[in-house]
Amino acid sequence: MMGAVATPSVPVTGSDVERRREQRSWYWYDWANSAYFATTVAVLYFPYLTVVAKRAACPGQDTDLACHTDLHVLGIPVAPGSLALYGTTTATLLSAVLLPIVGALADRIGRKRTLMAGFAWVGATAAAAMVLVGGGNWQLGVALQMLSALAAASSLVVYDAILCEIATPDERDRVSSRGWAFGYLGGGLLLALNLALVTAHSAVGLSTEWAVRISLLSAGVWWGLFTFIPYRGLRDRPQPVRDDGRSGPAEVVRQSFAQLAQTLRHLRGYPQTMLFLLAYLFYSDGIQTVIYAASIFGSEQLGLSSQELIAAILLVQFVAFAGALAFGRMAASVGAWRTVLSSLVLWCVVVGLGYVLPAKRFALFLLLACLIGLVLGGSQALSRSLFSQLIPYGREAEYFSLYQACERGTSWLGTLMFGLVFQLTDNYRYAIATLVVFFVIGGTLLFRVDVARGAREAGNAVPTVV
């Protein structure tokens, strides 16, 4: 889609040299937080917290065996094997409520760099403190899991909003893609080092448990230390004044709630923005479910070993680095809208190939992992930059909080469908095949989004190619 260039209303200040310097600093936060998501969230913490929960529920029993005694959380019986999943579900629902308030607050106080770093350091501290979770202390484990998840999500709301301040509309696809690529590279690097430690733990005199705990510590420290680079390299910018002159802490919070309520009321004035959010709700849910379901599909349906699955996870990380850059270049030629639509077609291909993939064919599974990595980085990075074109000036963090809340508040739909289909059919192939519905619905809605019109409605410049 091509559109006439409008006068930009978002002041991207500074010379080209200064702007590119800030962009390079901004990339480092993807590098910083991706270590936590790759090492802690995607690979190590869920299995480890399950072991801790089993110890508490079934003391003295081998944790490799099933534990049929429930824990009790606020009087509710919880199976040890479900504890980590319920912790994630609770954090997801809380974030769907919290993130819009965080976004409104960020737009109100105008210190996005400082707020992003503050949330990051809270999350990094909680992630590093996971090294203290041992024995049967599952309560500390769940508390740190939820705190780190909420802090990470809050920091990403502000981080995404900064994109609008440091990149012009024509630069955002490139900048967003490079950020995602850099993040996958950093996350993959630390994950490789940590998996080497866990695999060769006896050679360095560690038990498996302590190798895992040290790896969790390293992810938190990595996240916290590398956050200093964007904190020092970015700068805070003043925001449009939308208050009555009172600026106390309580008044800022009150105004943040009022601003959020006003945005939700007037979001209907930006129909293309609403349509994009609805499209993103569906296809993002499909992407997240493929990521969550890949390991259980590989182990239970395809009969692959844990070592083979770990190798595939590492491959996805590094291929996603190249995929994000490649899709960014494609967007420069044909536009982010067409590129994201193309990626959704490829996601349908991924689901179809997964359905027919024969069991115990590791080489074919690696090829599928390569395709997942290729489209994963590109579809996520360009969705972020595409949405940035549809946000009214002065509400960047608030609108990105809605973007994040759409993802987190509904990311249970795909996993619910996956679980229900498996329960009814006892076949993971049928379950994985149903996920194509999310990509078809999301793609159909995205096809109807007029990005040029949406940018003009929001008062933004229309990119040369959208």
C-alpha cells in the first residue's frame, strides 16, 4: 500500500547521527531481556519449579516420579506439575490489567527511559534471586516468577513506546527488526552457555540443580547489567501537558487512570488501529501457542529426546536473528503490511508441515525449526513497527500497553484450543492443525487494515512504503 506523505506530528528530535546513536542504544535492551526469556522462561525455570513443588508435596520421593499429592495455594488444591503454569496464567491475567496503567503513567510523566530501566532492574533482581529457590520453597519460586514476569512486561511496554521517539516512520521497520534480531542473538548466546553448563555440570563439580540455579542467576545478572547501556544511551523527552497543573504522585496516578479511561472511550475514533489490534490478537495467539506447544509436540508426538529439543530451541534462536533482519529488508521494499501478511501464510505452512511430520525424524524437525525461526523474528518485529504507525502522538506507551495486553490477556485461547482438541482426540497432530484458524482469522483481519489511512487518522506521517 502506498500513501501520500503527511506532515509528521511525532517530533523525532536530534540529528541523524544522534538519532542513530540512540537507536543503537535501544537495541541493547532487546539483547538484555532476551536472555531472561530464553534461559529462564523458555527452558529452565518451569521444569525446575516443578521439581521444587514435588519436593514440597511428596517429601522423600524421587522427583522423577509422579507426585499425586496436591499443594494448597490460598486453600485451593494445586497439582505440583501445574504450579508453574498456573503462576504464568495468573501473571498473564494481572499484566492484562496492569499494563494499560503502566502505559498511561509512562505517557503522563514523560520519563520513559528511566521508567523502562526501573522496571527492568526490578525484574532482573527477581530473576537473579531465583538462585535462592531450593528445597521445597515453592512459595518463593512462584512469587519471583510472577514479579519478574510483571516487571518484564511493564518494561517492554515502555521500551516499545520509545521506538516512536527515536525513529522516523520510514525507519521503524528497520530499527524494530534489528532490535528483535539483536535480542535473539543475545538470548541464544547466553542460552548456549547455560545449556553447556547444565549438560557438563559434573565436569565442573556441580550438581544438576546448582547448574540450573547458577544459570537462572546469570540470566538475571545479564538482564540487569546490559540494561545500563540503553539507560545511559537514551534520553528522556518531555511529553504533551494534559493535566490541571497538579503534579504530585497521587495526582499523576489519578490522571493516568483518567487518561486510560479516555483512551478506551476514544479508541473507536481510530478504526484502523482497533482493527489491527483485533488482527494481532488472533495471529499473535497462534504464534505464542506454536512456541509453547512445540516442545510437547516434539517429545510426545514425534518421540524426540530432550537433547534434540534443546538443540532445536537453540537453532530457532539463531535463525530468528537472521529472519528478523531478512524480513526487515523485505519490508523496506514491499512494506511491513505485505511482509507481515506473507509471514502469516508461512505460519500456516509451518502448522501444515507439523501435522504431517513423521515421528523420530530429527533432521526434518530441525528443518521445521529453521522455518519457525525465520518467520518468528520477522512477524514479531514488523508487527511492532506497523502498530507504531497507528498510534496518536503523546499516547505511545499507553497504546503499546494495549498492544501488549491484547497479547497477554488472550494468549490462553490458543493453548486452551490445543489442550481441548488433544483431550477429545488423544492426538497432538489434530491439536496442532487447529492452530491454522488463528492465522487465517488474523490474516483476514489484517488484510482489511488500511495502514496509510490509519496513520493519517492518528495524525502521523505516512511511510513511503507501508
